[in-house]
Amino acid sequence: MIDRKYSETIHTDKNNHEYITISNDENKVRIYTLKNGLKVFLAQNFDAPRIQTYIPVRTGSNNDPSDNTGLAHYLEHMMFKGTSKLGTHNWEKESELLNQISDLYEQHKAEQDAEKKKAIYKKIDEVSQEASQFAIANEYDKAISSLGTTGTNAHTWFDETVYKNNVPNNELEKWLKIEKERFSELALRLFHTELESVYEEFNRAQDNDSRLVNYELMDALFPTHPNGQQTTLGNPDHLKNPSMKAIHKYFDEYYVPNNYAMVLVGDFDFEETIQLVDQYFGTIPYRELPKKTQIVEKPITEIVKRTVKSPTTPRVQLAWRTESYGTKEAMLADIVANILSNRGEAGLIDLNINQTQKMLWGQAYSVGLKQYGYFSIVAVPKEAQTLDEAKDLVLEQIGLMKKGDFPDWMLPAIINDFKIQRMKALETADGLATNLYDTYIKGRTWEQELNEMEEYTEFTKDDVVAFANEFFKDNYVIVYKEKGVNDKLIRVENPGITPVKINREAQSDFLQEILAEKTEDIQPEFIDYQKEVKTDLIKDKKLNFVKNKYNDIAQIHFIFPFGSDNDRDLGISTQVLQYLGTEKFSPEDLKKEFFKIGVSNDFKTANDQLIISLSGLEENIEKGIELLQHWMYHVKPDQEIYTQFVETVLENRAAMKKDKGRIMTALTNYTKLGEFSRFTDIISKEELENGNVEVFTDKMKKLFNYPYQIFFYGRNFENFKEYIGNYVQNKSLQIQEPRKYPEPETVGNVYFTDYDMVQMEMSKVGKGHDVNPENFGKINVFNEYFGRGLSSIVFQEIRESKSLAYSAYVSYAANAELNHPDYITTYIGTQPDKLQIAVDTMTELMDELPEVPTQFENAKNAALKQIASTRITRTNVFFNKLRLEKLNIHHDFRKDIYQQIGGLKFDDLRQFYQTEIKPIRFNTAIIGKKENLNMEAVNQMGTFKEVSLKDIFGH
């Protein structure tokens, strides 16, 4: 019997609100339950005068009606459209028209004749036009951003729909007022344009082959349960035939206070906060939930095989169904997943497959859901291997598990790693808030969640081996992801939506009240880097120290002021090191030694910097440094391992050239920087194949002879200084000069790469003037006002009015280093038959900066509030200082930005636009299926050139 370290205690606060705490809970979480059933989780975090908020609703796609799949996700979108008070300037007239639209959708859903359906849809479009005269687009976002919120978003999954905001603590009451309004009722305005945006999201998912594999996997694992039978995005036929009545019914049934929670973690007073939550949300009435019949899956008794095809690299995925999250079976599955793959460190797959390069890559993981879950392994074969050979390799590792052929120290090391990862997660407001909402969604108590670690420690190696033998049989699902044409892609016609009015200048009475209600401003706090970063000198090495005020996890970073620009081989050298050992330790044993002491290592090579980092319990950091330097000073060159490594690198390069996301990144870089850039200037296949491993290992052996500085984040600087001298020597080598790469003008070229996909993705890139920190305040407000975010001009026009895309933005990015240019990027992903209007709309928007005074003031005030309520903490103190030094800035420049924004007028922003953005010529990157390319639209943008994968990747 486990002696429970954590147990519930009931208290009553000074206002007679009853709440629960858990003994020994370092985060001192309070859990209240209001009279209407609303659960309220409160915890304090004083990192910044802000509050991380989540409103998790215990419903998701698993509760979608079988004839209206995708409904929960679509409702999530519509929760941003407002109510009878928010988002309208004449609800009486608008509501009549919304009722008409609702009735038309019922007719549209019932109608079977295709031509008659089109006629009804045309009528829906006409009435929607009329209704849009009274709607105010994105008013929820305008209201919420006026508070200075960040991270405004939501997501839907199997059993959850979660609404997110990070709010300045002085705006908590206004946030509650806004959220109470949107959770009280639903107005399905601007419905058909949002529906088209959801369909564009569906199209994006079709172009994401991880989703394709996952859909097949879940369908086979759960042949009758909604986990596998109802995807979050829904059936395309259901998306095209929605029911507004069904959405209202779903909202009324599931969006009730006894079915959602309020999670608040941040800088606030407990008693005052629960009073406010009760004042606003306590009045929403309790309602009985619909009765649900639990679906029980029959056991899987054979191997279930599925196949999907797409243009990307082949792989195979296996999965075994588990019991629900929190059960003994789910916990043991989690342990087994970590014995096989523990964050790429020392698991059986990590060491026996990835480390030895027997295939391209393998990983195991487990997922616990509210009902059921699954254990899964992904295996990516080398080009010469078959998918079945990859499958056999990972099944061999499960065979080792069944024999107990893993070291005795592994299980306690994994449990220790669980504890460290939890400690890291719970130290931040967002990490704690996320854990709290996830606990609520899964129907568990905070007491159960905290006791989970104690339960994990009770498992023995015998338990794990017994579980493996009982669990892993020929009772799994296997999905073969082959390279080929995806014949299941659904290509749809543009429905011909007439752009709706978005009434940018209008404001509802509700929004005016929010804007008029003044709160006491939070005063910004700017950091004194000289005070916060302690420095010292050991030999010729500068030591930098920031104190960890939160826990016993420490970090050390060795920061070398040179990178791949100085030595093109540097990145490859750090990569090949990962596969090599020393005379004392094999490569596998080195991984084990790091994992035993709970210290992780990381090598990051940038163009101008190399950072080698160690992270773990402070008491073990010196052991980590000693192990790291032993490895690097005594690395044993092995030409055979190097040859395997080269084969892996070349296969990974080939895999990148099949991946849409990587291709778009390469194409955008080519569009921005031309044919010769850091991206294309890579070590060639011939150079790699003819390379001598000692060239690369010698670079690692000599690395600590170059200049570098050290950053230590921990509790005890004095103790650190006592031992670090043993691992430091004076520099004896000089840094070589960096290679210069051109930054060509963008002159109106259009570059296209052919790829079999549903959408077209288009990104325009324009080279600006050299970076000028005096513009940073204007850039901040420009991005907020015009280009990014839910209430920006671009989002409103592209998505809300014309329903052209799920994702669209314009972004001005200031360069991180002096004497280098800024870049302006636009992006849109849309159906091919919408490309022409998308191009026209973006061109029109970029032609002249639209002037919307209320929106400008909102963007400006939001930017000021965000700066005022943000605090720089933890390792960010040092790394922000390091970044600013590249701009020759040696103080907290946010102070200057705050002053710039405070005095900013719209004329200043217009002038910035006229001088810094409007004169710019853009190059354009387009990826999509060539036969769908609208050449008329393309030719308007400039000189067209189709570029090959070799052109854009440089290999």
C-alpha cells in the first residue's frame, strides 16, 4: 500500500468560500467549486504581473453528433464571433437575418439535388451579405487585445475544447466580464465565411501527412469509439452541410458551468480573485449534461494493417490500444515508452537503433486519453530498407523488453527524469496552468495527479517485464506510409462567397464600455543587466551568473563567438560527435552515463555562434562538465561509424526534399537570398563521402582552446567558481574570419516549386533598409495593427471578409544584427482557385496603409500594456542581454520602445510605411500542384521561374 504524500484538506476563506488544498503541494493550488458546479483552480506565480488563464470545456470532437462531425471544432471558431451585445451594432435586425440563414442551412442540409443546393447556398450568401451590415468583425479580439492580452487562442481535441489568454493582472475583472459574456450565449454571425476558413484548415490538414497516418491509425485502433471514428476537423461532407441549429444545441448542452473550469495562475490575491470569478461566472445557471452511453471496444486480437500514400519519406507506425489515462496499464505503457525512447537519450531504440544508425530514426511514445489511449512506435527506414525491416527492428527492442534485457538502473533513472521534467514544467505559470486544465479534462483530481509520481516509484523491473509480456502480442495496428500519390485527397470548388462587410470603424456599446472603463496602469519594470547578471573572470574566460530562484535545476552554457560562417564544418563536427565514444566509454555508454546523473547535453550551431549546454540538478552539474570534456577531449575517431553517419545525413537530406514544410522553407530562403546563401552553401555529397573523420573530431578536441564565455544559471555561484577553474584553460587558438554571404535586392521575381498538394502556399519577401533600433516601436505597432493577430487589418480582410485562407499575415522582421537589412514577409495558404483574388487582395492592402483610428489606438495600447506587464526572468535575463549586444545596445531597450510607442501617432506609422515598406519590391515563393497554378495571377507579380529542389536546397 502506498503511503500518500499528498492528501486533500478542506478550508474556508474569509468570504466563506470553501476550497481544497493538497498537503505538500509546493504550488499551493486552491480548488474552489461554485454553487453552479464551476471548478476554479487558482495558483499564485509572481514572475510577472500577469495571469495565465485557461477555460477548459469537457467536450470535444468525441461528442460531435454522428451526422455533424467537426461541430465542436467549428463551435470553437464561432466562440470568437461575439454575442447579442458583443460584435453587433444592431442585434435586433441582425438576429432576424441570422435566423433566416439558420433556416436556409437546414434546407441546404436536407436538399439532395446538387443544383438546388447551389441555389440555396446562393441565397445564404445573399442574406449573409445583408446580415454583415450589422456585424462587427473580430470585436471579441479587439476587446481582449485592448487589455494587453497575449496568446489568445483555442484548440479542440477528443474530449476538450480549451480557451486561452494571458492577461495583465490589473485587467482581470474586464477579462472576466468579456469571457462571461461569450460563455453566456452564442451568436453565429459571419458564419459562412468562417466555415470556408475551417475548410481551408481542413485542406491544410490534407497536406499534412502526419495527420493522414494518424487518422488511419486511430480508425483502426478504435473501430467503434469516437476516438477513431470522428476526427476533430470532421467529415468534409458534414463541413459543407452544417447546421446552425445543431451548433446552438451543442453549445446549450455542453457549455454549462458544471462542464467547464476556470484555471488562473499568476500574480493575484486568492480571496479577491474568487470573489470576482463568482460575481461574473457564478450567475450562469447549472444544467444537467446529456446522458452518454459509454462505448466499449472489443479487444484487438490480430495484426490490423493499413496503408496510406503521400509524397514524403516512407515510414511505418505501430500502435497498441491501452486503458485510460491514470490507470496502471497506461502508466506502465508510459514507462515502457521511456525505456525505449527517453527524449533521445538512453532508451533501447535510442541506443540500439538511432545511435547505431541501423535505420533513419525510431521513437516510442504513449498517449493517455480520457477513455482509452495507445502506445505507439514510429520507424523511418533507410532507403535500402523495407518498411517491414524497419518494423522488425523496433519489434526486436520490444523483445528485449520482454526478456528484461535492459539495465537495472534504467527504471529509477526514468522516474527521476519524470520528476525533473515535472519540476521544470510546474515552475512556470503556463506549465502549471496546463497541467491543471489537463487534470480537469481527464476527470482526475489534483491530489491524484500529484500522487502519480509516488505511484510510478512503486513499479519494479519485474512489473515492467510482466506487463511487456502480457501487453505486447500480435494485437497491434500497423500503418505503412508509402511514398506515392495520395488518391484520397479531396479537391473542392471555390463556393463563390461574396466578400462581407466587416465594419472596421464600428463599436458595440459593450466594447465602448470596456474601453471606457479605466484601470490603474501597471508600471513597466526595466531590467538593469549589470545588476542582474553577475560576472567574474576565471583565467581568460568571462563567467556570467543569473540566480535560479525557483528550483534546484541548473544550466551551464559554453558560448563560443563563432559559428558555421567561420567554419562550415562546425555543424557536421558536432553532429558526428554524437555517434562517437572514447577509449573509456562506448558511444552508447556515454549516453547512459549522462542519463544516470540526470544531465542532458545540447549542441546548437548558428551562423555566428556555437552554444554547448548542460542541464540537470545543480549537484550533478560538475559531473556533467567532467563527462562532457572527457568526451570532447578524448573522442575516438571511427571511420566506419563516420561512413554510416554520412549515409544517414544524405538520406535525411533526401527526406527533407520530400517534406512540404521543408521545401517551402528552402524555397522561401531561395526567394529571399538567391542561389548562394548559408542555406545552400553546404558540404557536398562528395566532400562528405571522401571526408576523414579525424578532421571533424580534431575540431571537437580543440574547441575549448578557442575563446568563449560561460553562463551559469543556478543557486550557488560561489560553489560553481570553486570548481569551474578545473575545466577552463586559457585560449591558444584564434577564430578564423567569417565567410560573407550576399544579401541581394528583391526585384520582383516569382519562384515556383511543384508539389502534389491541395492548397497553394504563397510567401512574398522584400528586403528593407538596414536595421534601425529607433524603428522598433513602430514595427511593434505595425505588426499588431496591420499584419499579425486576430484583429489585424490583414486577418480581417483575408479571412473574415473574403474567406480566402485559414492563415494569412504580413510581418515586418527587424534584423538581429547591425548593418544587416530588415525583411518584410507576407504569407497566404489557399485553394488554387482563390489565388487570383488572394493576390489582388494582398496587393490592394499593401498599396496604401488603411487608416482605422480606433484600431490603431487599440494596437498601440495593447503593445504598451504588454511591455508594462512583461518581466524578463530566468535564463532570458542573460540571453536577452547577449542578443542586444549584437545591436550594440547595453541596456534594456524595451524602455526606449515603450517611450517610442507612447508618443506614436498614426501619421508616424504612415510615414514609416511610406519610407520603409511601400517602396520595397518583393520576390514571391509559391508551392503547389503545377496544373492548378493560375498563371494569370502569377504573371501579375513578376518574372516567373520554376526552380528545382536541387536549386533551392543546394544539393
